[in-house]
Amino acid sequence: METIKLNDILRLDNLDNVKIRFNLMFEQNWNPIELFKNGDISTMLEGQYWNYNKRKSYKEGQITVGFVKIKPKENLWLLFHIGRITKDLNILNGVGYEYETMTEYEKYFGRVIIKFDNKAQTMIRKAKSVIDDCEISQILPDKFDNDIFPGYENVNITWHELQRVLEKDNWKTALQNQKGVYLLTDVSNGKMYVGSAYGENMILGRWREYVKNGHGGNIKLKRLTFDHIKQNFRYSILDIYKSTTDDQIIIERENWWKEVLQTIKFGYNEN
């Protein structure tokens, strides 16, 4: 099957006047695809129009195309912006330009995914040198959010991701009819908390409490600030059971995991 290239879609003229920026991260531990999913486009645009310490990224009148990498180990990139430089602010180590968004391309923002292996160290590339290597992988019917329920064994999300996805229909359907044992991990210190869910709305009901207050009523978690939990906790599922499973089986399995992971001695479980 013949591949479709990026410029088959965009039809940009004068590629000598176009630069493409492949954004991996703006600061340590900041993943721009998460910024996109959380709607923080302003921070992403700061990164798009950032100058380094020793040289400028663009010139007045140039067109800039912005991509963010979807997953660290895959060569898939999401288009999030196309703009034109309207003014050079002569700022290094900061946002160096004023710009205008090219509205004729907005229908593609958050929907066009390309496959591209950026073998160069620099994130900013001259379009003429790379655009023929940018293959269209997918054009989404709606804006990208990557929030389709991944399967119980693949759930491993941050508090901010949990807040965003928990009320989506596919997550609600998956979690409100399943009992289970789950794991909370504090990535700042490695401490863990094992919990179980078998009451109303099952896992969904328990995790709604964590979104609401962070601690879900648990004694040791109450000692932490909500901000600490928001910034450092991850949520995953250890075991899943049908809604008809006897609650005692869930409790016994929860205790087994507490013993295996030593979460009473070293983690956040009180008992």
C-alpha cells in the first residue's frame, strides 16, 4: 500500500521557510503529550517557541509545525500546532517570538499522527530535510486523548490521569462492575498501599474517593497532603474479580498482597 506523506495532507508551499519541532519534553520529567491531554496548550506553545541559550530557533515570517511524541519508545508523533512567526523578540533562553496560529490547519490539530524516526539530536528540523520521511499513521475522528480503557492488567496511571479518565464511559463500565485488589504507589519514596474494592460501584467507587480527597479515608494516607498525592501517586490493579465473587475472597487476597509487598511494615497500610 502506498504511504501517505505529511505534506500530502498539509500541502505547505516553500518548504525552505518551514521548520518542524519534535517535542520530547520541555523540562525534566515533563511529558508534553500529557500536557496536551490535560489541555495545557499554552505551556506546549511556550516550548514550541522557545529559544536556546546560544541560538535562535526561527526567523520572522517562518512557519513552524509542532509535534509531540505519543510514547517514549515509539516513533509516533501527534500534530498539535502550526503557526507563523510575526515578531522576533530577540530573547534567548526563553520564549522568543510572537506568532499567529494558521487557522486553516486547526482541523488537524490533535488528530494527525505521523510516524517519524528523528535520528538527529536536535528537536528543530528544516522541513525540507525531513517532511518526506513523515508518514501519516492515522487521522483520528476526534482529538487525541489516549484514554480508552487499556485492560485491567495495563492500568498504571497518575492521579491527574485518574482524575481525567475516571468518568469516561469506557472506564466507568470497566471499573464499576468489577471487584478487585489495587495498588497505590508513591513514586517519591517507593512506598505502596494495597486496597480492595467490593462495595458500591466497586473499583470505580473506591477510586472516586481518591480523586475527591486523595486518601479515601485511609489513616496513613491522611497524613500526606493532597498536593503530594496529586504529584506523586500512581494507580494500578493487582487482581480483578467478578461482581458475584464473595467479599471474603477479595479481603483474603488483599491481605496476601499486603504480606507479599510488605506494605504494613514499609508502606502506607495501617493494618
